[in-house]
Amino acid sequence: MQKRGGQVLYSAADIVDVFECEHLTSRDLINLDTALLSTVDNDEVKLKETKGHAHEDRFVVRLKTQHRTLKSTRWAEDCRQCI
């Protein structure tokens, strides 16, 4: 979840998190305006992030293959730079 130009952008994980844990979603929303303490990156976090990005990239390729009219916005690459 991130804020761009005053608009909140949600990832697929954010949508799933709403159903899993309302508290997590509340904290994420608060964190958009007021930075909360975060955990230090470790090897496990980096591995999960790398695998998550690879999964998202494969999914976009699959969508582009199935839906030839799909337009790419390079949003995923831009989003990664904001994190």
C-alpha cells in the first residue's frame, strides 16, 4: 500500500490482508501518514520480497499472454523503487 498524488494505491496483498487481519490494515493505513517503527531487513525478509516480486512478474507475463490487449504501465517497477 502506498500513497501517490494523494491517492492510496493497494496491492493484491493489501486486499488479502483486509480479510486476514483488520488490525494489520489499520496499521498500514496509519503508516501512510505517520511512519511506524518497522523491523530490520534480514535474509528471510529479503528472500520473501525477492520471491514475491518474481511471482508478480510471472503473473504479469501470464496476463499479457492471455490478454493481448493488456497495457503495461511499469507500475510494479516504480512501486519497488518507493519501498
